[in-house]
Amino acid sequence: MKGSVHYDKISQRWLISIYWEGKQYKFFRHPNTGEPFWSRKSAEKQLNRIRTEVDEGYFNPKHWKVGRPLLVKTYASDWLDIINVSPNTIRDYRSSVKNYIIPFFSEKDIRNIRYNDLVKFHKWILRSDKGKYNVVSTLKTMLRYAWKNEDILKVPPFPELSYVRPEIEYITLEKQNTILSHIPKRHRSIFQFMMEYGCRPGEARALQKDCIVDGQIIIRRAFSNDILRETTKTGKIRRYEITPYFKEVLDNIQLHVSPFVFVRDDHKPYRSKNLNKIWHEACDITGIQIKLYNGVRHSLGCQLLDMGCDMDLVRQQLGHTKIEMTQRYAKRSNAVLTSKLIQRRKNIVELKETKEGNIQ
């Protein structure tokens, strides 16, 4: 690398000029502070720093271009416009960036964020533990992106991010069938599908006829905020064999011209508010109060574990990318625990004590 320091008469300040990997670069400001090089000495000091980075193999011209792209407020806005995530996720990211990340960091260069800054940021956020977790996780995701894009040399260590997750709520298959019996027949099939396979409501709404092939159901699309996406939440495609129960459900669906399998009376796919309204009306009639997501997806996971299914099989069925997500479903109802305790002693002869205190 060739490098030198020059005085620019127009701006009346010093600049660094280098020739690296076939290209020439000029730097007019300190990369961390944004201050101009007012003296030869300050410019030469930074040129020596560049030479060290080149020798050690981590020099990147982007790290020396000051100014606006690497300030948190600018970088965060650009990052939101670039990333490809679901509408729900981008909505949450935008909220965290607008209300917390930019107000706190604003003019700070993302290259200068340190552990101490993150600790202060975590304490500064006036939200519940879950809210804090979501905001700090957004910042962590953005910095990981910056690292992959070689905008920062490394992601700073974060304070431990944790919160107490609410317990999984679920119902038995019998209670599911009770709720189903109070759902109008013309709407029943989509709920039967979700109960049978434990898929997300957005995936059930997005199921199209081209995804039922050769006795299999392919989950590869999902609705997010009523926007159809050609991918699932995890980006993974899942395949399920058609069970005898669901084959009967399919055979009873009236023919229609829509590409979607499950449609409303107007032959359009269900919206989230449609399904929730139908579900809660049936729950009100039965007196079984549980949210739709818990009543179908969470319930299948817990039911399978209660039956003794292997944790990894349940993970595959639900499409979890991490086993930790499936472990949340390992909750057991008191009734199941009690039955296991009773069964444990079922074949043991009860010991009786005589009047004399002897054991028979």
C-alpha cells in the first residue's frame, strides 16, 4: 500500500491519500470523531494506523469514510430499507429503531458502540422485560448485519438478554373437538387442518392447491399482516403426509375456483381477524377460553408430548429451527402428572401395617 499526507489549499486542512488494491482513496476526517485533520501530525498518525490495519489484514476503506452512513440514525434507517423480513417483523424493527435505538444512540458511529453503551441502553429502555428484550434484540440483529457487511470489525458483547416467557397454554383433543362442533360447518375445515398438523394460522390461510401433491401437503407460503409471502416464517419448507382424518376433510370441501384451499363465502382467503372472530365465538359458547394460536399449534405440541412422543419429532412436526422452542411445550397438565403417579404404583402390592406394628 502506498500512502501520503497532503495539504489541501481549498479546504485549508490536511488529507490522507492512499493507493490500495488498485484504487486510490482520500480521507479528510478522523474516522471515529469526524474531526478534520487540522495538522500534519494528526493526519500522519492516522496514516500510520491505516498501515497497521493493512499489515494485520483488516483494513477496510468503508471504516474510514466518515460521516453520515455509519451514524446509528443513518445506518439504522438504511438497514430497515434493505433487509427482507416479514411485515410483522419489519413493523417491530421500525418501532424499536424509531422509539428507542435512534433516540438513544442518534449521532453515535456504529463502530464505536461498546459493551458499556449497551448496558446503559438496556437500563434506559422503560419497558417490560419482554419489551426490553425485543428492542435490544433488534439492535443486536442490526449490528450482526453490519458485521456481515464488513461495516464493523466485530459485534460488541451484549448484556444477557432474557425474560420469563409466559407458560404455554393448551387444551386436549377432546376440548378442541368441542370447540369445533360450535364452529359453522362451512368454516370448519381450516381449523381442522391447523389442529391436525399444528401449522401456524398464517400458513393455513396461505395453503394453495398446488401444495397438495402426491398425498403430501407442502407448507411453503404464509400470510403476514395479510400480505402473502412465498416463504414461511422460518424460511423452511415443510412436508406432511395426508392423514386419513384430513383426507376426509379435503373430500368434504366444496369445489371452488380460488387457488387457495380454504376460502370464505366470497371465495377469498381468510384474514386473521376472520379466523379469530370465528374461533372466539365458538369458545364463548363452550366456555373454553383460549387463543387460537394456543388452541391449535401449541395444543398439538403439548398433546404429542403428553402421548410420549420424542421431543425432536415434535420439533420436526412444528417446524421449529431450535429444540429450545419445542422444550417450551414440555408443560404437563396436573391430570397427566397425577395419572402417571397412579400408574407408577399400579402393579405394586400395597403394604399394610398390623396392630403390632409389623409390615405385611
